[in-house]
Amino acid sequence: MKNLERYVFGSFLSSFFLAFLVLSFVLTIGLMVQIVSYMLQGVPSDLVGRFALVSFPETMQWTVPLALLVSSILVFSRLSADSEIAAMRSCGVNLLTVMRWPLAFALLCTFVCLFVNNEIVPRGHEVRRSLKNRLAVGTGLELLEPGRTINDFPDVQLYFEARDKEAGSLKNLTIVDRRDPKCTRTLTAKEAFVRQDGRDIVLDVKELTVDPVDLEHPQPMHAETFRWRVDDVLKEGTYKRREKDYRFAEMLAAIDVRKKEVREARDVSKAGADGGAKDAKSRLKSARRSLSDIRTEFMKRWVFAFASICFVLVGVPLGIRAQRKESSVGMGIALVTALFYYLVVILMTSLSKNYHVHPEVLIWLPVVVCIAVSSFLIPKNL
């Protein structure tokens, strides 16, 4: 019996790791393209490394459950097609015994995914978004490309023909300044050294021509050297944390705060005067939407984690009933199962602010359906 369990579980593990590697590669193609793009643009390697390091774990909330589903369906459909399941039954082997180790491994993956979804993914999301801000702002001047008009700054256009990275200068620079709606100025310079000062751009230019100077001086001006500052054109480099960035303890604390806000808004709405009834109802509605939103985000992490055990519970009996050797049948079953599961989660997430339908409760529907289907199918295959 132990040899039989070892044989089935070994096949299950090998299929799982192969499916995990393939799915991880597929889901990270877009991420790798983005990383290569940053490297080609000259983004510092430490920022690119941190960006990659915190982005890869986020795919585990998808790849681990899907790999478990694919492996359970493919392995048990192969056992069924090769009549090994029938041989086990004829020898009096209870299929629950054979399923024990795959289910135990799926339960372990569920706990791992719970930790990943509640601790690693939120932390990675926060770091990744913060790094994107730094890539867009902190290194924004380093990413300016020669030979094209740059419209990334409000009311200011930049163009330069070449860049000397060693000297840190821009060659043959042209700037169109439209910050004054009454006067559009054009600045040209043979060379400019550009740097960032807070939210300002500072250029130390050589052989500058400004045409016109301003409304009072419509004639052009020439200068051998000049320091020109473009005030307040860079976005703020700080990142404001969102619900997706909250880890487990922070999420529980935030939910308690939202509950308190709902209670306070409800009390104000009940005791409010007629003149402020409309504002009180609006405040209560906003508090309820906020509470529903954060609860749905919290429950989504749990539902994503429970996909591991649910997919194995459903995948094993569905694989046994496939009765064919073709892997395309098993892949089709896996695709339909995963599609239903994640579509419901995505739908409830999109309705997270609609507290009337209780999306934080309905998001558990795919888990309930998977348990119901498995409780019907597993006894039929014993």
C-alpha cells in the first residue's frame, strides 16, 4: 500500500512542479519584458533588481493553485485511462487512501498561499508601486530619450538631438515653454546639464537663446551661460498606501476602523436633524462602501489561497471520470474549472463597493461550489 501511495504521490509531485514552472514562465513573460525594457532604458540595476525580486512572488497566488489543478487532473486521468484505477478497486484499495497525500500537499500549499497572499504579496505590491514611482520620477531625467519630443512635463516640451552620459549633458536642446498662457517662449541651447531639485528641473545651459524673453521684452535674448529652472513639473515621488498594501494585522486593524466609521455614521444618521439628514446618509453610504471594499479585498486573499485545496478536491474525481488518454481533455477540464473559479472572484472584486449585494460573502461562492461538487463526485469514484 505504501508503494502504491508513493507511486501516485510521486507522479503528482512531478506533474505539479513541471506545471508550476511552465505556468510561472507564462505569467512572468510580461514582467520580464518590462524588466528588459527598464534595463535598455538605462534604469539603475539596483532598482531593476528590487523590482524583479518583489514582483515574482505575486504570481504564486495564481501558479500554485493552477499547477495543483492541472497535475491532479492529468495524473488521475492517466491512471483511469491506463485502467490502474480499476485495478486498485479490484484489489480493494480505497481511493481516499491514494488521494490522501495529494490532498495533504494541497492543504500545505493552501497555508503557504495564505501566508504569501497576506504577507508577501501586499509587501511586494507596495514596494513595486513605490519603485514604479521612483522609476517614473526619481530617474525620470535619466530616461529622457534623444531624437523625440518629450511631453511628459505639463506645459513644457523638450527636445534634444544627442546625450553625453559620461558628461551628463544634453546636446542641441530645444524647450517650448507654455506655462504662461499669454506668452509661449522657445529656448535653444547648444549644451545643457540637467538635474532634478525636488519637483523642479534645473538646467545649466551654454549658448542660450530665448525668444521672446516675456511680454514686456518681445525680442530674443542671448547668453553664454544661464541657469534655467522649470518649477513644480515633476510629480510627487511618494506613494500613498492602499488596501492592497495592507498585511494581515494591518488589514484587521483597518477593518475595525471601517466598522467604527460605519457605526458612527449610522448613529449620526439616526440622531441627525432634518437639515443634515442628506449629508449623514451620504457619509453612511461612503463608510459602508469603504468597509465592503476592504472586506472583499481581505476575503479575496483567502479565496485565492483555498483554490489550492478546492482544485485538488475537484480535479481528482474529474480526472478519474475523464476516461481518456488525451491530455487535451484534462487541460480543457482544468481550464473550465479555473475559469469559473476566478471569474466569480473577479466579478465580486469589481462589485467590492456595492455593499448591498455583500460581495465579501458571495466571493466564497466558488469555494462552496467546489466543495459541493467534490462531495458529490468523490463518493461516486470510491
